[in-house]
Amino acid sequence: DNTTMSITTERVAREDEIKVKEIKTGGQTINCCQFCCQDEKILTGSDNKTLGIWDCHTGLQLQSFLGHRRPVTGCFYHSSLNRIASVSWDMTLRFWDAETARELWNVSHDGLMTTCHLSDDGRLALAGGDDNIVSVWDIASGQRLHQMRGHKSTVMCCQFSPDGNTFGSSSMDRTTRVWDMRILKAKLTLRGHTNAVTSCCFSPDSRHVSTASWDKQVLVWDIAVGTYR
């Protein structure tokens, strides 16, 4: 069996919890968020078809990124590049200058898009959606380099490992696949969840991947001893 650790996701509320900051977004549904710009700001993507950057201290919106034609479902900020990737139900992946909010390029996918990620070295972008495919894009040119096929349902999350040698993709087909960037094939298919897998994340040393699911579990996998190679 794969070596895993299961974490139950029941949350215990505490009376002494303190809310640090509440940012009012005008009632819009927020689908994704991330700290950015030396953690002084927050990037959001919302149902109103825009990305926003908000001041963590004042709660004020500093920038709005306009271009998507349907809800923004995924966003990612790259600190070294000072660039933002975003995906939407409008079937596009868009790449932005975080300082000027200017769109640098956009590309069309083959279905509604749900997730995106950028490699640590700033060379590659991942994007996935309801066509069950994860596409690998060249950031400099906006050209699609590879299409990774294997999932049987919508890709909910994709993420590069910190070392750049692999990436993970989680899907509504209840699996997470770990792809080898050197041979462009899945080297592991992680099966253990009993419902859609909505998120995956690598450890800093790239040796473990955690997965979260609608089955109310988080599983932590040891990639080196995985049975499903």
C-alpha cells in the first residue's frame, strides 16, 4: 500500500479566536486568493470576472485586472517575476504584470478552466479544467508545450514540485497523479480518496504530496515508496 497519513478535517472553534483583518469585497464571490507583494497584499479572483489586489492593512482594493469574460476560478502570483497567472470559465489562461495590471498574453484552453500554477524558476505554467487535461505552457512565449492526459474527470488542482522535476494534478475522478517532467508521463497515480480530490500540495523537499478531498480527509503521501508508480 502507499504510505499515507490521514488527517480528519473536523474543525474545533475556539472562543478566543481573533479575526486579524476583514476585507470587504463588495459582496462578490471569491474563488481563489493568495498573499503577494512581500505579503503586504492579497490577490483574489472572483465571480465578477476580475482579479483584485487588496492592501492587507487598510483592506482597500489597489488594483483590478480586467479581461476575463466569465468567473475567475484560479489565480497564482509569482514573486520573482512579479507576474500573475489566472484561469476562468471563459476557457482562457491569462498572464499579467502585477505592477501595472496589464495583460501580457492569453491563450485558449479546450474547456472550462479551474486551476493554474507557475514553476519556481519562472519558465513554465500549468493549467487544467473540465477537459480532463493538464497543459504545460511556456511563460515567455505563451506557447503550449505539452498536454498531459490520463484523468477521467475535471482537473481541480495542479501544482509544480519545488524542485521542478514533477507536478501533481488532482481530479474529480478521485485520484491525484504525479507527473515526471523529464519523461512527460505520470509516474504515480494516488488512489485512496472516496470522493473528488480538490487540492494537492508538495512538501518543500518535494518528497511528499498532500491531497484534500470532498471525502473530508487529507492524505499525505510518500512519493518515493508509492506503489502506483
